[in-house]
Amino acid sequence: MIGYGSEDDNFVFELTYNYGLKHYVKGNDFRHICIQSPTPVENAKKSNWNIETVDGAVHVNDPDGYTFRILNKKEPEGKDKVMHVSLTCSNLSNSTDYWNKLLGMQIYYQTETEALLGYAENQVGMHALKLQTLSRSVPTFGASYNWFEPAMESQWITQKRSEESQLHVQLPSFLRLRAL
């Protein structure tokens, strides 16, 4: 796990290694991670890293081309430095229904092209952006790369909601729980 603190109090990323894979193909799903802090911008400038300003935020790409969107301002108090993870989707309405109705996230704002959802305002949000053009040459993995894992007791509720819903959802293994 990697993050700005313990996973009990902070959003963390789980880095995994999948044996047998030589490389990953970037798909249509992951857009960026948004962090509010001046430190990454300062570090990127000191290291002569290529930075780009887009819509008032600094964009820095890692060596594999994944984007970090940096809000170059004081770190938020009482809130995680990671502001949101941005995912793209081909159908914003269906995606919003999945995250809101099935997984119980609140919708903080929604337009025809994007939405911001989350479990609590002081926690990391999930930003969904409607794909304008779906690349058919690159696979779409959706949530397979990006998890907003609910607390253990919420997983049983999520499984039940999934089984009762009209949404056709392939649940990740951590949500397909069975009584032991």
C-alpha cells in the first residue's frame, strides 16, 4: 500500500505485481489521480520533470504515462490530500447508477459529461467522465484497476443490492462473498 499515511485514515493505492505480464495496455478506463498539495509541483520542478497546466491544475505524467492532476495549493485540513480518482466511462448514467444506487456513493455534482461521487465529503471522491470516443483497439477494464472498497460489513449489503438490482454488474471477487 502506498499513500500519505496509514490506510486507516488515508486513501491508499495498492500496488500489485501480476506474474507473467510483461506490460499493461492503457485502456479507456483510468484518467488521473488528483492531489491537492504544492509539494509534488515543487518536486517536479526541482527534478526538471515535464509539467503541463490544464484548466488551472498542473498535470504530471509518470514514466508509464499515467497522469497525476495536482492542485498547487495548500493541503486541505481534515481531508485527504488525494482529492479524487478520475475514471472514464462509455455510459455516464449507468456508471453513476452503479456507484450511487448499488454501492451507495453520494452524488456531489453531475452534468451530461461528468459526475463526482463519494462516501463522505472529507474522503476521496470518484470522478466519472463520459468518453467522447471509445477506443475499440484498447480494452476497457473499468473498476478492475480502480477500487473504492467499502468496509467489510458494507460488502454484504453491496452483494445483496447487486443480486436484487436490474443492473447487470460483474462484481469483483472481493464483493462476491459467501458465508463460511
